[in-house]
Amino acid sequence: MKISNKLKEKISSVLIWGGILVIVLWALLKALGVIHSPEWIGMLPIFSGAAAFGGAAMQLKILVSDFKSFKQEVRSDFRDLTNKIAEIDKDVHMLKRSK
């Protein structure tokens, strides 16, 4: 099953913002003294940061993929433009010879 780029963007955005939100909430609750840090809660910012980093990596992969397809499109358009210029050049050359 292939996942579309739009869905990948949504997932990566949720991972990034979710990770940041968890870190901010953890820091706020820790500062207020609500959290008395059992070991797994002390590791929560690390896991949240990893999730945000994973989301950013997904987003970067999508951007690279979009750039590659854009680059291929530009190359194709450039080839078409080069061919059309060559045709125009031949036509102008023939017009000059016929004078």
C-alpha cells in the first residue's frame, strides 16, 4: 500500500507538533512541581524529541522527492524548448536563404 505525499505531510506534521507539545507540557508540569520524575517520565522529552525529529526527517524526505520530480519536469521542459528553438533556427535559416 502506497501512502500519498499529502498523508505523509500530515503524519509528519502531527509528529513534529505532537513532539514539541509533549516537551513543552512536560517542562511546564515539571516546573510547577506536578511531575515527580519516575524514570519513564524523565525519558519522555527524549522520546518526544525523537518523534519530532522523525517527523522532520519525513518532511525532508517529501521535500527532496518533490524537488527531484520538479527537477525532472524542468529538464523535460528545457529539452522541449531546445528542440523548438532548433526548429525556429532552421526556419529562419531557410527564410534567409530564400531571399
